Amino acid sequence: MLIDSHQHFWNYNKTRDAWINKKMNVLKNNFLPDDLLTELKNNNIEGCLAVQVDQSEAETEFLIQLAKKYSFIKGVIGWLDLKSNNIKSRLDYFSKYSCFKGVRHIVQSESSGFLDQTTFLNGIAKLQEYNLTYDLLVFPNQLDEVIRFVKKFPDQIFILDHMAKPLIKDKITQPWSDKIVELGKLENVSCKISGMITEADWQNWTSSDFTPYIETVINAFGEDRVLYGSDWPVCLLAGTYSKVKKLIEGYFPTNKNSKFWGENAKKIYNLSD
């Protein structure tokens, strides 16, 4: 089964989705399962993981209800307030849904030291009890903090989103590359090869722009800890779903890389067929 491990759904709301600025007008629309299903069918992708974009339990509920209705949504990575005093009760509640597979917080928007906070660490410490993953959404300058953070939880499953958003447009690889290598030594961390074209020149990227970044990730994490993600619909800023898949197929032919295209996602996120 070919699985897209990273995409989003939303009903566009001007106030809530203020992060979508004037340069991102293509995203000022509703993006729902029927829209994605067309793309998945056209690209022979059989399942996906829906990932949060809004830091609210309301969105987590929204994604869960979509997953209950559409069988191709194999799992939900939602948001919970991990700093909350009642996080255990919220985990009890959401874990009753089999499609609820993990949690994510938009750490890239937080100030330095966010991952060091005791209240946040207390929340992370409870995830393993519920067999839940944690997706890391960060920028390259946060990787030292990420490495320090992950080392505190050697048995927790972490997934690095979008390769930590390297500075592809500026063709900068260091110190990102060294930090990725260091992070890859921690065997409880996997990495999504996703979100690349929106870190490049939106209008003028070429497949070769991504080679040093993909090679770094593969060397750091190996074939058992990398996953495919489209980052649809955000990818539309720089290319169609089909262009993303074709780009990735240039590095990972689907007939030779079954782990990358699905097996790893099933294992890491504990997905059912």
C-alpha cells in the first residue's frame, strides 16, 4: 500500500487561517477529502495521514470525523495541549478513536526553549502510554533544541516533518546537514521527505535542487526511517500533487522502495490496512 504520510484538510477561515498570507492565495479555499481523493487516485496512492494545522481540539475532532467517514484516511495526527494539567484525560478521550495516531505542535512558531519547558515535557512523557507518536515541526535553527529534547525520551517515537525545512532556496546545507546526521543517530526518530518544494524557489525549482538534502536524510536515517509526504495542499504554492510525487519518484522509484512509500508509515504510525 502506497501511503502519503503528510497532508492537511481544512474549511478555509480568514481569521483562524491568518498564516495564509497574500502570497498564498491558492490556499484560501476549502481542501477536503473528496479533493484529495482525486489526487491520490491519479497518483496510485492508497491511503494518507491527516495532519493538524490549527492548534485546537476542534480541528482534531474535525479530522477524526473525516477519518471515520473516509476509509482512505488511515490516521490522524492531531493537536492537544500537552502543557495542560488535564492532558491525561484528553488523551483518554481521543485515544478511544483508533484513527488517532499521534500529536503535533507547531514548534516552528514558538520561541527558543519551548521544548525545554517542564509542562510540555510532562505531556510528552504520557504519549508512550497511549502508543502515540509525536511529529516535530521545526526550523533548522531549532535542531539543537530538538536533539536535546528527543534524548530525554529514548522510547518515544518521533517523526521529523519536512526534513526540518532546510534552506533549499538559498542552497544552504550547513549546519543543517550536521544536525540531521546527529539527530539520525537517535533510532527513535524518523523523517518525512516532504515539504521540499515550498522551501525552494516556488517558480523556478528543479529536481537537482533537492539532491544534497535528500542524500543527507537518507544517509542519516536509512531506508527504514524515511517516509513519503506530499504536504498537500500547501505544496500547491510551488507545484501540483503530481509534480511532487514525480519529483520524489526520481529519487525513490515506487517499484523499488516499498518501505519508503508505505511500509515505514504503517509501522511507525501503527496503521491498519
